[in-house]
Amino acid sequence: MTSPLEPPAAATVTDSGAATADRAGVANTGVIHGDVRPEFHEHRHYPPTAVTWPVQVGQPPALASAFQPRRAVRERIQDARDHGADVVLTQHDVRPARTRTRVLAGEGGVGKSQLAAWFAHQAQEERTADLVVWVPAGSPEQIITGYARAALRVGAPGADGTEPAADATAFCEWLHTTDRTWLIVLDDITDPTDLIGWWPPHRPTGWTLATTRRRDAALSTGGRQSIDIGVYSPSESLAYLTDRLTDAGCPGLLGASAGDLAAAVGHLPLALSHATAYMIDQAVGCADYLARYATAAGVAEVMPAGSDPDGYGRPVTVTLLLALDAADQANPVGLARPALALAALLSPDGHPDELWTTAAVTGYLSDQVGRPVTADQSGMALRTLHRYGLLTHTPADGPRAVRVHALTARASREVSTIDPAIVAHAAAAALLRLWPENDHATTELVAALRSNTSTLAGLTGDLLWHPEGHLLLWRAGGSLLRSGLYALAVEYWHRMVDDAVRVLGAKHPQTLTVRANLATSYRQSGRTDEAITIEEEVLIDAVQVLDAEHPYAIAARANLAASYRQAGRTDEAITIEEKVLNDRLRVLGDEHRAAILARSNLAASYRQAGRTDEAITIEEKVVDDAARVLGDEHPDTITARANLAASYYQAGRTDEAITMMEKVVRDAVRVLGDDHPYAIVAWANLAASYRQGGRTDEAITIMEKAVNDAARVLGADHPDTVVAVDALRALRGEA
């Protein structure tokens, strides 16, 4: 399969983009069709380990200073659970629910996540649940990633850390059967449809707690009902102010105006947290703060009409303005505003604090204040914002160490006077700088970077498409493909195509690249006809816009040939690939990686056409060239051996095929992980070689593994799964 292309520089398609367009075909023994991408890096594999209970997965936010227990709400939920009613309470509907799923609905800043975090922390501290999982639920990718990590931690059968969707499915299956007690928290659901197929099962031993701002009917069906969480009551507000100021050693700041202050900010927990942080740092009492609040409220009137649909934004904007004014005067002076403006474009679920040490961020801050800003000073600005309650910085949370409440972020964006394009590009450059080279495994860092990229792109509209698409957008989409998240990759590249066509035009070189990546997503998810339709159009446009001999046009031909081969249109694939190879040799030379790959692709099509001797001759040269140029264990070299083994198999040279395929399986499992789609292909091909060698029992055992893995990882209808099932059926018939 082709790998995702990255955008060309300026207005042209770079030769490097073209050189990585086509990929060698994997061993095709008549068992499983498909290509293995050669650019795989080492994929982390997690062997089963003993589980030490209790287990926590994910990082619930720390409870805020002077957290108010909201005892009335908690007791109602707890009472429902204790009596087995499995009720989800809602403000206007008290029908008994039939499940253990609770959806806490409410607008920003009222403390939904804090209340959910209280339940999570309580379950951990009192050991009322063997497993507590905190899942940011803002996107399907976040949900799948959270479940996948949980699968590894609990030792769910079939989960090995190599394919997130498969591991997530394994986790859901584990929840269905385990006797362990569990609590799953789905925090900040932005689209209920993202959870179709991913809601945890309703089990006597477990329950699910969700938070959302949405009020969709879907959240109150299927046994789910909503509990409306409102602002503090006046007594809760006064208790919060008293506890917060007393705990900080400043009880004298309370005064007689505490109730008036709470009323002024609408009893909103988030606004009260801003206010008390300011009062503590500035040693200002409630009466003085209330006066300053009234002055700042006049400034907040500049908020655009309609920007505060829930009525909670204005108090937060006012408290934000006061806190920012004070924070901006703290050393290092002037950094608080631009720092918060950048943080406000990132995911509320958190981002790595290493972002603040990148040259992209320090350069951005330097430009805003007109003087050099060091990484240490950038970090000091981060801590200042934390001190004023405008964000939280918890270094122990790793890739989610820095969190900004969504309502604080929105208020910050409303009052910022910095060019949003400058902020957006600085944030994108910083995220890109943190992106690991090897992102085939969905680690905590990769998951955080993807969610932050999604938030950034969603908040900034077309800003990352000017003057052209930012490279970060390609890295995020490419990582979905490299991680085997094919369905999500199709959705992602569809959105990218829509954006590129709207902003750049249908035939802009970057748009051609995006369309090619959508086609790759289709091919890797088994939707070959759709891939071909797009690639035929891309090739026509590339020739028209660039030139028939342009590297990108050559790459477009190679992509189309790969899809033709996958569709069984072998003669057409061969015709194209012979031209691609000649073009590669003429332009790049015999030992260039792209030429090696082009030669391998041609051999794969020769093999598929029955021209096995020609395929073997080419593939033996490819193995030698790849080992010499790229290294013996380079992924391209592993792929080349798989292809040669397939041709040996087809030629009846069974012993040679088995020896080579056994090495390919060992290498693929070590490099990719045992459950990666392309490792599954290698296992199936080894089974076919064993079958041809008369080792039927071993072949059946391995093919059963390949079928089960393919069905779980790729889906029952994927072409690879269908062919593997047919092969297993034939093996059993022979036995």
C-alpha cells in the first residue's frame, strides 16, 4: 500500500513526496492480497503481564482547591446505585433508568468534570472499583485510544498494543465477561454518535459516568438519562469562598461582601476559582474585588453578540480579564496574555508541558513582547497562569500536563487582540516539533498530539490552510494510517479534501496530495473501487497541472497501479508499473529507494499475472539492493523478503519459501507487533507455505490465528479477512 504523502513545499510537488508514493506489494500467496508499507518503524509490542489490582487508566483531573462536594447530587446518584435502580437523574425527567450509565449534562464551568473526577478519585481511594478508566471522549480516536490502553492494563485477551481499534474491541469484550468491578468515565462527549458501538456494557459489576454539554435525545435513550448540573447554590458558593481563602491562609479576605461577589459571578464555580486565585495572589478582599469586577465588566461588554449562548461566558470573561491583567504584570512581564492565547487553541484534555520549551513557542512569545524569551521564562509564564487559575499545570500527567478549561479558553479567544493566524501557526509548529518520528503505536503522547491537532484545526478554521496547508495536518492524518486506524483515516482525509478543495482549489498540488491520501485510506480499508476512482482522477489532474514526467505524476501512476493490482486488474497494473520503473531509473538512478520500490511493485504484479520466474529474478535483486542500501532489518528489506518468499511459494520452491517466510514473520512481529494488519498478512502467508509443504496441522493453527486476528483488526468483511477465511476452510477440508 502507499504511505500517506506529505504536502509539497511552496506551490510545487517535491521529489521526496513522489519518491515515497508507491510501496512494494506484500507476499501474495493466494491467501491474502494487499501491500505492506515498507516505512514501518519499530512498533511497541506488549506481552501479557500479571495484573496488579486495582488499576487506574487515564488521568482524572485533580480536584480543585476547596472542591465542593455537591452532596445533594452525589447522594441522589449514590442512593440510586445502592438500591440497584441504575438511575441517571435529570432535572425534568425522573423516570427510572434501566442501566448504570449516567450522563452529567450542563454548560461549561459548572463543575461536571470535577464531579465525575470526585467519583473516580473516590473509587480509587476507597477501592470500590477494581478498575477506574478516565477517557476524554471528544473524538472517536480518543475513545478508541483510551479503551486500547485500558485493554493492555487489564490484560484483555487479544490486546497487545499493536492496533488500537482491535485492542479497544478486546477491552469491550473483557468488560462483558469480567467479574471485576469497574467505573468508566467518558468526559466531555462532543458527539454522541462517536460512541456508537463503544458504550461500555451494562453489567452488575460496573457502571459508566459521562459528562457532556450536549442535550441530544440519544443521550436519554437506550437506558440513558441526563442529570442537569447547575451552578453552585448561594450556600455552596459561600462555602467555597470560605474554604478556599481559609486554606490559603487568607480568611481575612472574606468579609461581608462574599455573598455579593458570588452573586455577581452567577455562582459559577469556574468564575469563583478565577476570583479567589486573584484575591489570594493580590491580597484583595471580596469588597475590593467586587469593585474591580464591576469596572472590568464594562470592558467585557465588547464581547460579540451571540458569543455567550449559555449565559456563563460573561462572568468568566470578566474574571479572566482581571486575572490576565495581574498575571501580565508578573515576572516575566507581558507573557501571560500571549501564552494563554496559545493555550486556548489546544485541547481541554491537556497538552505536554514540553510544548512550552519549543523554539516555536519561545519565538512566538519573543515576537509578542519584543524581546528574547527563553524556555525557562516560557515555563515561568505557564506557572503564572497556573497560579491565577487560568490553567492547570500538573507535570505528573505527562502528555496531558497542561489543561485549560474550555470556557476559560473561549473567553481568552474572545478578548485576545493577537492576530489569530500567528497564534495558530505557532501552536501548530510546536505540536509538530513534539511529534515523534515513529508514530505507528498510539502512545499517550501520540494520542495527545492528535487530539490537540483536532482541537486546533477545529478552532482556527482555514487559518492553517494559508498560505497553504500546514504540515501538522498531514502528520496527524498520516499517523492514523500508520497506526492502522483506517476508518478514522478515511473520515480524516475526507475532511482534508473538503478543506483543500474549498481553500486551494481542486487541482492545487496540495489538494492532489490530499486526494491521494484519501485514496490510500480507502485502499487500506479494503475499499479498492473507491480508491481507483480517486486515483484515476488524481493522475489526470497531476499530468494536466504539473507534467507527465513530474515526480508527483509518476507517484500518482504508482498509486493507481497498486489499486489496480489489488482489484485484480493485473495487466493494467503491469503496464503502468513498467513505465514507472523506467521513469524512476531515468530520474533517480538504480539504487534510489523509490527505484527499489518500483521494481518490487512490478515484480508483485508479475507474480500475480503468473510470470513467476520474472518476478523471482527481480525480487532477488530487490532483496540484495534493499539490504545493501537500507539495511538488513529495514522495513523495506523485510517487505522485499516477503515478496520473494511469495514468488518461491508460487514457483513450488516450498522449502525456500518457508525458510524466508519464517524470518519475515519474526521480523514483522518484532518491527510492527503481532497484531498489526501487515503482520497478520505475514502469518497467513506462512500458513500457506506450511500447507504447500504438507505441514497441514501447523498451517491450520497459524491460519486460525490469522483469521481471528484479521476479523478483529480489519473486520469480517475486509478482503483480507474473507480470503483468509476461505483459505482456512480449504485447509480444514483437506485435513
